[in-house]
Amino acid sequence: MKPYLPLRTEDYFGKAAGLQAPWRASKCAVNDVTRTVHLWVTNQAVEFEQRHGWFGAKTVQMAPRQTHLTDRHWRHVDCMDYTCFIHTADSLEPADHELDWFGPPDLPFTKRIAKKIFLLLMEGTDLQVICDIFKVPFAELWKFKYDLDNGLLHFEYTPSARRKRKDYLPPVASEATRLIAIASDVQNNRETLIGVPEMTDPVWEKLITGGLNIQIKTLGFQLLLTKLRQQVRLLQSADVKIMKLRELHRYVERHERVLKHELAQLNQD
Amino acid sequence: MNALNQVLVDPPDAAKLIRSGAYLAIAGDEAVLVGLPKGNWIGGTIPYFMARDGGETSREKVFITALDAQGLTARITQYDATRLPQVCLEAPDNGFSMIILPAFSQIHFEFAKNAPMYDDMYLKPLIGWVSGIHLDDMGLRSPKVIDGRTGELLENRAVVLHMPLPENISVNVNIVNLFSPGSGDVIEFDDGGFEASTCVINGQPTPLAQYLRAIGHDTRLPLVADYNGARINVSFKSINPDSGVITFYGPVFPHTQYRLAQPLADSYETAFERSTAELVNACFSCNCVLNYLYCELEGKRTGRVIGPMTFGEIAYQLLNQTAVHMTLERH
């Protein structure tokens, strides 16, 4: 029969970290100087032993056995003002790396924090802002984005209502909006005819997938489009493709005044 | 707007310009650079220049590019390899950043391989060059960059001058690449990097060194890839006949189709003059030391494109055997 033992501090931290059985927290350490919480996680069953002392027998929980030579750790979501790290000395199966409280072997974040970062990236949040929010070094965040861009990581993304309104207009509605805008431009101001097509315009998808080729005179645009096309070819995720489309649109919007030649072709399509 | 602001001068003239408080990029021999006063400048070692009077090798003179801040304040920053991916994020919203990297260093390789993936890359103009050494000093000295604010010589850091510009000025970055892909086979690489032994030619894995030997290719002619109209070179550095390993001056990238460049129809300077006839004076330009050496440009002129002859040119990403040319346009 399993003896009754009250919850220990590490058990509470384990719950807060989102651990699910058979995974449990075996140890925790709080460092007030560095303001960090370190939580050791294992999936070894709890073992008990009876120890006999001067005041009779006592049931104590044994420490998990060390099964992996090196302690591996990942940065997890913060525990209030304290930065949280999840450690394990267990040997992990490939599927274990998919758990929310661990991360891939070469990623410094847990899956949970990676999902949050991915969400912010998809919402168009600036990298420096993400670094500030999660207190992560820029180099680590950049590597994470590099892996995403090159199809080495995959996450699902459900756009926020605001983002849906901005990016996910049905193409037909968007096309109709564009035609109305063009018609009104003809009447009012021909200059705006070579404006930047909306983000939802199918022309961007055609351009980024190579379905549309235009003559590009601007070096930055030539190099960016080459990179984005290569990345889109490699990507498994439609979500990351949206991120790439946004990158393309942002470039053209920003350089509108020097891209007249290119925009004239995009608006003809 | 694009004044004649690039000039090869003696150190006393350079010192005068530095003391005026101007923002400068300076190329010269290490011994000369360390003797210059501190100020708003970044520099890199190189003794090869294309001056207005023609190509010149000098350990005594320095080539100065004066960058007009248009009344705004520029910022000089050093980057190590860890921080370098932030370089474009830290660039001004409107303006440009000039970067100088020391050749053959870890940061040079980091930039060469990963720059296209940096955030905000291509969104904000990044131009510059890779410092080098006199070829007689190979193995004796190492390429360096210098932070003019402190006079610090750096072997494994980049120095960057972030130059903001008023909203009504835009920056145009162009390249002049005389090499065009020949009509030969399509060459691809499974893995990117500065060296390769095998490649994929027309879909078939092939030892590259053997292939080049078989077709009698002159390795002064680079590999050329078409980046949506921009011709981007990768230059050959060496071929090890025993191992068959080929090294390059810049990295090859996977999923990119290369062809070997065709020989130039004219002399380099004639072809260059023709391709740059319509270019206006640049506010910054540089060219490749391989063009200087292979095309024997000492004493010869290359039109309006002057500047240091470098161990790598940067127009957003690292380039080889290419001239970089930047102009400003007022709207």
C-alpha cells in the first residue's frame, strides 16, 4: 500500500510547471541571488523505504536514481518573478522531447515556452520585445527563428481574432476590395494605382511560390525574394509561410517609394 | 547628395579629417591605422586601393570614405559573433549601416554563412567590406578591423557605423558583377559552406575537383548564381589535388543553382567602364582584391567605382569578385 505523504515544495512547483504523470518533480532549488527556480524532473516511480530511528520506523521517499550522465536543462516559463529551469538526469526517448516541460536536445527552451515565442512571432512581435518579455538572450531566440525559417521546427498556430481580421480575409473579399480600391483610384488619383497590394492579395502567394516572376531592379528585393522562395520550398508549415508572406509584404511596404517598377508589375497581375 | 567623398590620402590629411569630427570609414595598412587619432571612424586593414588615378598598392596611404550624417548622429558599435545577428535590428529605421569584418576570422565565417538569415536583413541597407592583408604578409600578419573611437584593433569582431538619414533620403545599394553564368552544367551543393568535395551536376553526384579538371576550367572564373536577377559569385580559393577538397572565398549555399562563369569578352577595365557608365558617383563603393589581382588593375582605372580592394564585399550579404556601390537619393 502506498504510504500517505504530504505534498512537498517540489510537488507544488511540478504542478505549476505543468508536469503530468508519470513525470514528477524530484527536487527543486530556489536561488534568491540569481532569482531562479530549478526543478528536477523524472519519470521514475516514487520509491519508499522504511528507516528505523530512535523514535520508531519512518517511511521516506528515496531520491531517483541517476540514469543519465549529464544533467540537461531547458528554460521554462517564469515562476512569477523567478526565471525557471527544468532539469532532468533521466534518459529521454525522442517522444519525451515533445513534452511541454522539455525541449528538443539542441533548443534552449522548453516546448511550452517555444510555443509562446512562436505565437508572438506569428503575431508579428519584434524579436527584441520577445527577448525582453521572456528574458532570453537574442542569440538563442535568433537560433530558434532560424530553425523555424528552415523548417527544422514545427508548431501549430491559431491566429488571434485581431490577426485573423488583418491577415485572413477570404481572397474573394480581398480581391473585391482591391478592385473597388482600384476603381476609385482611377477616378481620384492615378498615383495610388501603383500602391502596395494588401497583405491578403493572392499576388504575394504567387510571388513567393514562384508562380509569378517579375523583373526586379532592387538588389535588396532580389536577395530577399530568393531567400524567401528557398525557405517556402522547404517549409512544411502553412503557418510559417504566412510569416514569410508578412516579411515580403513588410519589405515592399517599407520600400514602396523605390519599388515603382516592381509594384507596377505586381498591380498588373 | 553623392559628393566626391572617397579619396586616397596620406595619414596627415586623414588625421585632419578625423579631427573635424566627420564620420569616416578608413582602409589602410595596420601600422598606419594605429597611428591615426581617435574619432568617429571605423577602419580595416588593406593595402590595395582603386583611387581616382587608378589601382594602387600602398602601405603608406589610407583610403577614406566620408559619410555625411546630414546633421544626424551616427553610432559606432562593435559586434562579436554572438551579437552579430542583431546588426540589422539595431540599424536605423531610415539610413544605412557600414560594416567591416576581419577576413578568415570566426566572425567572418559566421557572417558569410548566416547573414541572409539575420532579422531585418535586406529591410535596412547593410554595406561594407572584409579587411585583409598584403599578400606578401600571408602567414605573418592577420587581417584586423579598428574601432576609431578607442583605437582598438580587433581580430574577431565586426565594427559597424550605423548612420541614420532624414526621412526624405533613401539608400540605393547596387552591385557591379562582370561575371555572368556560362552555358555549362548546373551545379548544386547538398551542404553549404566554405569547402566542398562533391557537388550535384545535372542531378548526378560528382567530385567537383575532377569535374573542373576534366573541363579545363580556369578557377579565376567564379561560380555564379542567379538571385532573381542579381548575379552572385562564389570564388574559388584552392583545390587540394590529393583530397579533392575545394575551398571558396565565400560559402556555397544548398538549394542554390550555380553555373561556372564565362570568360570576359573584353579586358576587365573596359568591361567595367562600360557597365558603370550610367552610375552616378557613389557615397561608398569598394571592389574585390581578386578582381585587382586577376585583372591586373594596378595603375588602371575602373570608372567611377573606386574604394578599397577588399577580401570580401558586403551588399547585405557577403559577395566575391563584385563591386559594391551605394548612392543616396533625395525624394
